[in-house]
Amino acid sequence: MMRRQPTISVHQARPISAAPSFPIVESKLTPAPTRPGIVSRVQLLDWLEASAAAPVVAICGPAGYGKSMLAAEWAKRDPRPFVWLSIDRHDNDPTVLLTYLAVGLDRVEPLDPSVFDTLASRGASISLTVLPRLGAALSSKALPVVVVLDDVHLLSDQEGLDALAVLVDHLPEGSQLVVTSRGEPPLPVARWRAEGRLAELGPGELAMSPVEAGSLLAAVRVELADGEVAELTRRAEGWPVALYLAALSVKAQPAAKWVGLNGRERFLVDYLQSELLAHLPTERVAFLTRTAVLDRLSGPLCDAVLGVTGSAAVLASLERSNLLVIPLDRQRDWYRYHPLFRELLRGELERSEPELVGELTLRAARWCQHHGLVEAAIGYAMDAGDADLVARGVEQAAIGVYRSGRLATVQRWFDWFDDHGLVEQYPAVAMLGAWIQALGGHAAAAERWADAAERGSYAGMLPDGSASIEGWRALLRAKLCRHGVTQMRADAELALTLIPVGSLWRAPATLLLGISHLLAGDLGVADRVLIEAVEVAQDSGATVAASVALAERAILAIGRQDWQAAETLVNQARSVVANSHLEECVTSVVLYAAGARVAIHHGNRDQAEQDLAQAQQLRPQATHALPYYAVQARLELTRAYLALTEVAAARRVLGEVEDLLRRRPDLGTLPEQASQLRSHLDHLRGEVIGTASLTTAELRVLPLLATHLTFREIGQRLYVSQHTVKTQAMSIYRKLGATSRGQAVHRLQEIGLLAG
């Protein structure tokens, strides 16, 4: 037998090649420790070893069938390194899911640091940028690896599920993806099954035989005759958790029988109540049921939730008594209940003391808030329905979580307010929602949230130290520029009057004031204010504001024909963008447009084409939500395309400018610049068809062409018909000079619109 390579545990984990953008919960990356007496499923392990040729293994069955334990035991037996990820609700943010996978893979064999840089990039496209890099890193691994996703049924985010399906195709030879799930995994298992790439274990295979049941009973020192064991197994239908709970009950009451042992969930509820909990002290039962509201348990947290002391000792005692309590760290500071056990205990609490559920959850939220666990506090407060506490947490955490790239997490918080009809009651949350929607290019949503931010009142001091919500409101009005340049400048000035020094919002307020002067044609004033914006941004760590202010100054330098200064400013902005992972943030489109013009002037066509390709990727996000960025960047791109004699591309982009100006006509000097460019283009003849002439709709299709998705499935993702997708794909092929989907993808990779 091959000598097994040691599994990297929490305590063996070396530093990863690059830091992830948010704190990693180490217990998610290791299987729960097995307790003494666990029965080895030898036949199943032999079957799993024999499945090595299948790229995907699905272990599926209801709760309590030992799926996780089986996978963990396999990890101890197999010579290959295992990457383990315990799925929870937070992994429904694809950035979170893929970051954990990257961390696990990196600990087996170092990944290219650019993978973590891309994952940390705000607004990075999962399909266009993140997946190609992570897939390439996975394919290049020398060692075969087994990736285990435990409880994959908890995943519902389609983008994350699609990413997993793609990564299967990048597994190195001899590697496997293992998923455990309570039902059929929400992955393309039908296709994998048809292709012969899937090995499956279901409830029938996972059910214990009488021999295995006898071993389980013996492990907890319960002795029954063979006939009794066989009858117990028959009544439990081989369900491991039912057998285990029955064994604990018999052990507690040797004279007890198991006549009520039948059925499924109803049996467990009855058994938990009448057999297991009935023989525990009242205070222990209360501890178990009342702490079932918690995702994770610690002594201090349980003390706060229950209003008692000594919970740490109780948790240690529960672990020793085999009551399905699992330690999450070697110091035994944090624990969790087995998921099924927690569900049963929670159900018992809701039946016996329903009036306590909300209060206990609220106490957990308050404790987490007080101890700096803001994201956990938000989750508990949402469960408890305490909108005030949710709002307080979101006000504190939203920008930091957004900066870490976890857009789906932030969106889930905002959706909670939307779903509960609470947006107008919390203007600070509405302001943050509008700000982030605007950065995502969602103009209608940004306007709706901005309107809500103008209504409602806010009592008390804001997290940045502002004494009034009016400064935040003025800043948002300036950001969206819905009422023209003059009002934009007035709003930016008001924001700077009301927002205190040291606030993270002063840098964007100063930036917007500088842009308002630029749009009005006050170029000297604009440059001086933008210099100040860079200084304030660098002092407060507002990297987006710093990069945009530098790019705006570069555009001013180009206007003065000071190409040397423009090149210096572009390079400074590039450095900020690279160091802060802002490559796919929509505001960087201004930098790429300025960078392309500088590169063309200096004869560096390769750099110009690279900048134009990056700008083209961001162009669909640059909408009238942020009209000055959208129009200004497109005007600079039009000039760049004209310099490269790509007339068709210039016309296409300028046409988008005209559409934007119909929505936001009062943008200072920009409409006149657009009119001058239109006159110039009208005097040009000839068409140059190329990649730059792709429409916005075609740009949305591009990243999906490189996936396994059919045209019908692409249409479902984009909410258009299969015919529409086919028409757009044919147009893309024509513009690229390609005759097939494969050729088009190859061409897009060559020119940098898709990562190779």
C-alpha cells in the first residue's frame, strides 16, 4: 500500500501564497473529528477506493446517514491529499465559496498569487476572470487531489454552482470532486452520469447492515442478542443516526425497549423527546434546546444567551458524553451541534418554548455585535427580525464586506430590507444600498434606493462620526448626478461641510467635487481639488477614490497635451488599482480609457489594446447610474479607437454616449465633446469591423461562451431566448472572423477578452 501523505490540518497549515480578502474560519477546512467507537464502513471505503477513475463522487442520503464521517474516514485511508470544505449558508456568495476552495488547494500545493488577487477584486467577473485563473491553477497542479464539498445541498447560488461544474473539467489527472448531499446535488449530475464520469452512493448503500449495527452498539457498550440487533436494524431501516440514538437510550435505560422505533423524522422527534431528553436533567435539556438557535457555540456566547455561567464546562461535558457536539478547534473554545441533532433540538424548542426563540436569537446577535462579530450579529438579528440591529450591523460592515469582493453577501443583506419593506425606514442602509447598486451599474435599483434614502429619519451618530444623515444624502446625490453638474457641485460641497474629517466618505466627496469642476470646464480648479482628493484618499485608505482621482488628472493632462505628466499619473493609478485589486471595478474604466490614449501616443500598441480590452469588459457596467464616468470613459475610448483607425468601434461607443446623454443631458462640457466627435466621425468613410464593435448585449454573452452551457442554458442565465443567444453568438463569430464557438473562444483568449 502507498504511504499516505499527511493531511494538512489547521495546525499544520502553512501560510498561503497570498492573503484572502476576508477572515477564514479554519473549522470549515477540516472534517469534524471522529469520536472513539465510530464504526468503520469497510465495504463502502473499498467501493470508494475502486471509484478512483470517476472524476465526481456523489454521496447522497438524508441527514444522519454518516455521509460526512464516511468521507472523513476515506480521507484518512487514501494516499492522496484531501481538500475539505464544509458548506454553510455563507458559501452562497461565489467569492466566498471559491476563496475557501483556493485556500484549501493552496495548502496542498501553492497557487499562483494572482488567483487570490482576482478573488479579492471588487466586481471581478466569476465566469470571465476568476474561473479561468482558478481553473488554470487547478489544472497545473502536479499532485492529484480529492476535493470534498460537505453538505453541498446548502448551495443555492447558481453562479457558484456553475463555477463548481466548470472546475470539475480542470481537475488534474487522478483527482476527484466528492460531494455529500441530502438529496441529488444541485449540479449537472445527469450529464456526468450520462458521460460515465459519476460514481454514486445512495441511502441503500449507506444503510447499516445488522453486522455494522452490532458493531455500533458494541462501540457504545450496549449488548443485545443477534436477533434483537437484527430487529432493531430492520425497524430503523439501517439508518445510522437512529441506531446511534437508540443505543444511547438503551445505554441510559438498560431495560428500555425500542418498540416505538419506526418511521423517519417523526421517529427521531419522538425518540429525542421521550427517550433521550427525558432521561437528562432538566437544566441540561434546557441548555441543549435553547442553544440550538446558535450556528456555533462557545462558553461565553452560551452564557450570554442563557443568562447563566459555566457553559464552557457544559459543552466539554456534552462532547465527552457523545451527544453529537463537535469541537471546532483544538482549544475547545468553539463547538457546533451535529446538523441533524441541532434541527431536532431546535424543533423541540419551537414546540416546547416557542416564545423564547426570538429572544434567545436576539441575545446572540447582541453578544456578537458587542464582541466585534458583526457579520454573525447581522445573521442572528435577521433571524430574530430585529431590523434596528440588522441596520446597525449593515451600516458598520457593508463597505468592508463589499471591498473584500463578497458582493452576494452584501446583496443578501440589502435584499432582507427590501423583502421586509423596510428600506425607507433606514435611510443610512438605503444610502449604502444605492451606492453599491450604482457601482454595479444597476441604475434603476440605485435610483429606487436613493429615493428611499431621501425619506425617513435617522437618530444618533453614524458609524463614520457624522452627526447627521444629511451629509450622506448629499454625497449620494452628488454620486448619482441626477440633477446636473451645478447641483452635483453643490451637493459635494454640502457633503464636505457635514462629513467629519477622518470619515471614509471625505475622499469620495472631494473626488466628486473635483469631477464637478472638471465637467463644468473649470479645469484649473478641478486639478487642484483632485490633488487634494488623492491626498485625502491615500490618508484614509479610500483606494477607489485615489485611483479615479489620478485617472481624472491624467485626462486633464492629456487635454493640456502634457503627455509625460499623463503617463506618470496613469502609472500611479495603475499601481493603486493593482495593489487594491480594483481591476474589475467599474470606476477603473476611466483609467483604462486614459491609459489607452497615453499608450497610443507613445506608440505602445500592445498596452493600448490591453487597456481597450479591459475597458470593453467593464463597459456594460458603466451605465447612467454613474453618468459622468460612463460618458467620459466612452468619449476617451472613442478618441482611442479613432487614433487606431477602428472607425466602427468608435461609432459604436459614441452611439452609446448619445444614448446615455438622452438620459442624463446635463453633464457640463461632455455633450459638446460628443457633438464634436460625431461631426468628426461623420466625415470619415469606411468601416473597420473588429472585436471593439461588439455590442453591450454581445459582451454579456462572451464569458458564457467559454463554459459548458448550451445556448438554451445561456439564455436562462441572461433571461433571453435561445434564439436571441444564437443570434448574438453568430454576430460575435462574424466580427471575430470565426466559424465556430471554439474558434471564437480561442480568438477572444488571444486578444485578452477571455482569460486563457
